[in-house]
Amino acid sequence: MTLDLLAHLSAPEPHRCAVRFYDRTIQVADGQHIRVRVYEPEDVAGITLVWAHGGSWTRGSIDDWHDACLQLATLGRARLVSVGYRLAPKWQHPTAVMDISCAIRWSDTQFGGATYVGGDSAGGTLAAGAALFARDSGFGLAGQILAYPPLDPACTSPSYHQPEQPFPPHSMLMHAWRQYVGTDGTLPRSKYLTPIHEEHLAGVCRTALLVGPSDPVFDDVRALAKKLRDAAVSVSLCEDPWVFHGQFLSTSARANPVHQWVQLELKRMGLDLATNKTPETSTP
């Protein structure tokens, strides 16, 4: 399954709707407070997508991701909640995962309806951890939508060592993981760090994954798709040669294909929920 960039470029621009946005401050698990930004399209549906921004767990903010999130929200009817989670190295794992989890609960309380979680790059890793936490805490997420998430703290798979040195380079990812989990060489004992290390994935919500074959995290994403399928989790895996790491942030005049993919997956998952259908697993 691919996004088919040539078809995307030749297709007419998708309809865009007006969107209002506003900030809220929410309390998180340790009693601290973080900021979220809510994007509400006109004629908003009963769907909320909680989004975790990228930035190697150490950078980025809801302000930095504002233009991209606003563009994403104009393409559909889902409410988008962008989370200003706390950053490493000051706040190491599992703080950010718990912040995302609290934003999921807050969104469900505020808006009801179907709640999804998603993220791009490092935010996708956090969203995956939050989806595991939701399963373990009995919260019924409608789905998770993950764009090119790094999933292996050791960065051992062949796709990290391509001769072309794709972005982000191996050294940058290794440094980011050390900042996120600590520099003493040991990983925290937490199943919510990465789903690749979790033995039991049964019961995780339906999952959509996007990655390009030149992305260093390509093998990670493929491995996660296989583990989820083996656990009988519904998976849609999109491997597209025209998708690159960090593309979520692109806000050119033409609609971002990653944003369109997110909206297509929301629509697909929503239709499946409405018809009580278990979707078939998609393959490249």
C-alpha cells in the first residue's frame, strides 16, 4: 500500500474547512500542568485525535507544530488535540508518555465520542506507549496512527546503517534516545518505552503505520507491524517511497500527503467502528 505521490500531485486539492483553535491547561499524573491546543473544524464530528509532536523527545512544541496541525485539521472533521508534553532531558521517560495518556483521558472527558492517538517521529513513539498504557488501564482507544516512529533504542536494524546516510542519521537518533532514557547505558524497566520490547501486544487498539523505505526507522516500523499482526491486532501498514522523515511539518500550498494519510486512516477506522467491522490487514 502506498500513497501514490503522482496521483496525489495530479489530483485536485482536497476540500479545506474553517478551523478554530484554542489552548487549555490540563493537570497531569504528577500534579503538574501542561498546555494542549484544540483544533475544531466547522461541523466537527464526534472524533478526537490526540497528537504528539516530534522533535527527538527533546525539542518541539505545540507552537512549533501549529501550522502543520492547523493544516491537518482543515482536511477533515475530526477534532485535533496537540499536546505540549514535557521534554527530555529534564523530563525523561515515562513522563511524556504519561502526559499524552492524561491528554487522552482529558479529551475523552471533555468531548466524548471516539478518541484516537497519534504522532509523528518521536511523537509516534510516545503515542504507541500511550496506546499500550490505555490498553492496560482499560481505556478503549479507537485507534493509533503513527508516522515513522523510532522504536529501537539500540538502533540495530540494517535500515539505520544505509550507505546514503538518510535523515535522521544514526548518531542523531542514538543521542536522542540517550537524552530520553538516560545516559548510563541501561534502559528503564517500562513496557511503555517502545512496543517493540513488549511481549504481549494482544488487545492493543487498531493501528495505522506510515514509513518510507529510505527512512532509518523503516525496519522498526515493519517489525512493529509484524508483532501486532502476530498478536491479532488490526494493522494498516503504508510503505511509500515518497514519504520522508519529518514530512509532517511540511506546509506548502498543496496538501501534505502525510496529513491526507492521517485523515484517510481516521475515516477508515471510523467507518469500521460504525459498521462494527474488523478491517483486513493492509500490506505494502
